[in-house]
Amino acid sequence: MWLCLSAREKLAYVLITLLYVAIGSVMVRSISALVIERYMVEATSALNSELTLVRSRLEAAIFRDSYLADSLATVVTIDPVFAVSNWETIAATLLDRSTYVRNVGLAPNNIITHVYPVAGNEAAIGFDFRTRPEQLATVLKAKALQTMYIAGPVNLVQGGTAIIARYPIFSDSPFNQQYWGGISVVLRYDKLLQDSGVGDFSFGDIALRKRHSDDEPWNVFYGDADVFEHANAHQPVQLPSGQWEIAAHFDISNSPSVRNRALLVHLIGGITLLLMYLVVYLLYRNYQYAHRESMQDELTLLPNRRFMLRKLEQLFAHQEKPRRFAILNIDLDDFKRVNDQLGHEAGDALLKHIADHLAESVRSRDIVCRFGGDEFLVLLSDVDDAKQVEKIQRKLQKIIRSHPLRWQQHIIVPSISIGQALVDQHTINDLLAQADREMYSHKHQQQKGTLIMDASFTTEPSATD
């Protein structure tokens, strides 16, 4: 099909294909951007939901175990002597009911005198908070607030890191003017983060930060500070005291999921565009085939009457250039006798035989068509001399006469009559009518018609016979 196209048609075909590829590429990229944008919204929503779940677990764990220790502070506040005397029993009851409490300490006048359990925490006994300013600040903060204060994470004197709930004890409750000391409830920091989901957060990077009041700077104590700068999700952590925030960051745009989705969209889009292109191409090819069939004679495969008339219309329409062409009207002599004596199959074979030799004998720029029945039409381009046309006419007659057709046991020596017309007519009908009159005039002058001979002859007649 490509080889049959003209240079202009090939250029138009290439330009249309490039335009289709460009528009298709833009559409695929637009669809991919929409899909990725929607996925990023969904991923951000999922990240926010997961962060909310982690924050809720963290809040619940801290509230649950720190407020369990509130009963211990109440006992000490009511009767410090009783609390000291029954320290192990009271503290053991607290630890049995808690999940994350590692140990508790009693610190009259800010000096730890009792710890439970003692094993592993011996270094804490006798610890004076006034020797560690950073821990003393949290004790004094709880005293100033006159309620529980969450401190940490802090490094323990007995080793390790923990979150500590500080409880101030006043001997004149509820006036709270006479400070007695405090209770420290130590929560397992690592286990708290792991169970709440902070430690194994799989949706991206996570970070925690804290500050005591609005006029203090934030202190990031878990994760990277950059997480807060580029956070996809950011939430406050509600605690009994102080301010905590949790944030998560996930570079969704560069994640494997986004790249895979983009690749999938481009792959599906490319396949869809290719299939659409193939469908359009096949439809166009079928159209071209149907169009070509409508312009082609089924028997001889030459252009047909419709094609020739359209070609003549185009030539007559181009008035800006001088028209220089002629037509030859060719009729096969005695064709009916061939059909009557040898059958229509022989007639069809003779028509194809004549068509082949005519097509081979004209110039490449000339056009041969089957105009109907046993009539052929030849369009001679770039001629305006009657003598030149007559020369071509004699050549065609000689070639046809000198190439007989062997059909079964017979030899058919064809003869043709030719009428010519130069393009000095005003209309196509005038041109065709002139060629037709010339052809019939030539037919009446013919001395020899088509011969049908037995193939048993040893020699075949020549063009001069």
C-alpha cells in the first residue's frame, strides 16, 4: 500500500501519524498525571490515617499507665508514713496493673529514698535531683503545675532511657503550699514506641518533638527534624502536660508505587494508542482497498471507466496549465465471434491478453484502462501532435497483432481498431465522441479482423499476415 501512494500522500500520512503520536503522548501524560495525583491524595490520606492510629496508641498508653500511678500519689499525699511503711506492697500493686511502668521511685525533699523494684535500680537510691539540673527542672515543673508532668525521654542514672511521669506531693492538700517531695513513675520508652507503632512505622519517616510551653523552641527527640519540614501528615499529641507533636513524611512522588503506576499507565496508554492506530489504519486501508477496487477493472486489473472519467475531469479542471494530451479509443475486432465459437472463458482470456500487452507497450506516464466490454482507452500524456499519436497507434496495432493468444487447441490472432482524439475539444464528452467516431471509421477500414485458427498449424501468423 505504501508503495502505491504518491509523494504528497506519503507526506500527509507521515504528518498525520506524527500528529497522532504527539496528541496521544500528551493525552497519556495527562492521564498519568491525573492517576498519580489521585494516588498521591489517597496515599496521603492513608498516611494520615495510619499516623492518627499511632498517635492514639501513644496517647492511650501514656495516659493509662501514668494515671494508674495517680493512686499511689494519692496514698502518699494522705498518709506519707503509711506509704513509706508499705511501699513495696503499694508499688507492686501498681506495677502488676501497668504495661509500661518499669519502676517507681519515692523522693521526699527531692531525694530518692525508695525504689520498686530494687533489683536493677540500686543506683537510683539516694539520688538527689539537685545534682542533675535537667531532671530537677522537670521535678520543679511538676511542683509549679501542682499536677502530673510528663518528662522525657531522659537518661536514667541507673541506665537506659525512659519517659517519666512526675507527681508532686504536698502535705497540706488541697492548699498545696507545703511541698513534701515527689513520685517518679518510669515508663519503658522503647517498648512504648514499639507497641504504639512509632518504632516500626512503615508508611515513611516519622518523628516526635516536644516543648514545655508556647514560648519555647521545639525539641525533636525521635526521628529527623527534616520530617517536620516536609511533613505529609502532622498532628498534636494530647498529654496531661507539655506539648508533643508527631509528624510523618513520605516522598510519594518518587516512591516505587508511583513509578510503577506511571509505568503501567504509560504502558496501557501506549498499547491503547497503538491498537487505536491499527484500527484506524486498517479501516483506512480497507477504505483505500474499496476505493481502489471501485476504480479497477476486476478482470484485467486495469483502471476502469470511472477512474478514466475522473482523471479526465481533473485534466480539464486544471485551466492554469495548457492541456497537452490525447486519447486512444481501442476496440477489439470480432470479439463476439470469439465468445460464440470458443466460449466466454476464451473471451476473458483474450481481454486480459490484450490488456497486458497494451499496458506493457505504452509509456510509463500513459494510462491504459478498460472502458467497458471489449473497449479500452489509452490516455497519452504530453502529446499535442497528431503524427506522434498516429505513430503510437500503429505501434500498438502491430504489437497486438504480433502476439497471438494460444487457447487450448486454438490460436487467436487479435485485431484492434483505434480511434484518436487530441485535446482540442471543449468537453470530455466531445473528446470521447471524437475518439469513438475515429475508432469506428478505422474499424470499417480494417481489411483483417481477429483470426481463430487450429493450434495444429506449425507456424503462427505474423503481424503482416
